[in-house]
Amino acid sequence: MIEIDGAHKRVLECGLRISDTETVSQILYFRDVTHETEVDRLKSEFLSTAAHELRTPLTSIYGFAELMLTREFDEADRRDFLGTIVRQSELTVSILNELLDLVRIEERRGKDFIMECVDLRELLREIVAGFRTPADRPAPAAPPRGDPLWVRADRRKLTQAVSNVLSNAYKYSSADDRVEIDLSEIPGDGNAPARVCLRIRDEGIGMTSQQLARLGERFYRADTSGNIPGTGLGVSILREIIQLHGGEMALASEPGAGTTVSLWLPADSQAPALGPEGTTGS
């Protein structure tokens, strides 16, 4: 294996073959294996990181379970230990589910998406109505009723993506902070098609430019205190879903001033006709 240094590193595999012909006795060949080498490196790095992230909650589960088996505790301590075991078990299940979800999305590349014409305004109202906000916090205000904003989307996957953003907005803000949602449409022109933008803003802890640059790396979490639950995979899944819809994601944030997540989706030019009472016609 030979690594060629430079602006774009390349890895070559060098081999020697013996030939049985009269004119050629040996063949020296080179094969570019840069892609295969990088894939192997990423797989090893991903497995190492995943094992480390899973080991953390499993260590707590094992430690507290072993402690309860070897010593006697009063009821209050037992309930406290059991509570920790349950929370760490839930975190483990969450990591595994998101890992599997990410693998499925990457492997299928949207082949299992059920794409249909969706009114983003109405879908957002459904998401807000079904979203479980933390105790004593108001639900985000859904955008006002108006003309439909049609996009071509998988309803279930887009609901998962938007719910992910809303969940983070509440997790990283306090009870007094607002979470706002707005929708806008950018008409197309000769250079670009029409797009619909969904923005979700919070007034929470925000992020530095260095943290923002790393957001989306698998298992990376801007909050390292451990006080806010999470797996560090949500933004990766969000980005994959939006990109497979042909859209883009943009993030803006300042420490102490909150975060704004913008999801851009292509408008659907094949919008269904509306009936006399605003319903979808056949």
C-alpha cells in the first residue's frame, strides 16, 4: 500500500504478478484503493464511537444492578438506583434505534420513502397538535391558516424530521423561552425552482461558531454537561431526511441567544386542484 501525499491524498495498492508468457515474466500493477480505504476507516471510526457511546449507559446499568444484588438498601435508595437503571436503559434503546434508523436511511437512500403531494402548512398543524411539550410549557404556535404550501414528501419521514427539531428546541431552552415556527415560500425564477422554507426558532442556550461547525457529526453534542438527554445522532438523521427530499438544512445560532433551524424543500409544481370548499379535488 502506497499513500501519495498532496492536496488530495491517494492510496494505491501495488502488486506483482507472475506471467507464463514468453515475452513477459512479471507484471507490476497499481490500483487506486482510496475510496475503499476511506470507507474502511469511517466504518472503524463509527463502530469505535458507537461502542463507546453504548458502553457509557451500560456501565451505569451494570454497576447499579450489581450494587443492588450485593448490598441491602432502604426503599428510597432502591428506587433511586432503579430510576437510574431505567433512564440509562431508555438512553441505550434510543441510541440503538437511532443507529438503526440512520443505517436504514443510508442503505435505502430514500427507496422506501412514500412520496406524495403534502400541504406543509396543514402537516405542520398536525405535528404541533400531536407534539408532547415538556410539563408547564406552552406548545409552539402553528403558522396561521392560509393558502396550501405543497411539497413532494414522505409524510412520516418529514414528520420525524420536524419533530426532531422541535424536541431539540425545547430541550435546549428554559421554561421562559419561546419556540416559534414560521413558513414562507420563495417563488422560482429562471435560475432556481420555487422553494418552501420552514423555520423553527428557540431562545435557548445557543451555540458557538465552533460548536455549530461540528453539529451534524455523529454522536457530537454541543452540550457536554450530561444534564440534557440525547444521542448526538438526531441532526445526522435530520440532514439525511431533508437531503433525500431534495432539500437543504441551514443552522444559525449564538450563545445565549438561541438557535434557528431552516429546512428548505422544493415546492411541488404538481399541486392538486382545490375543490369549492378548499378541499383537494380528484
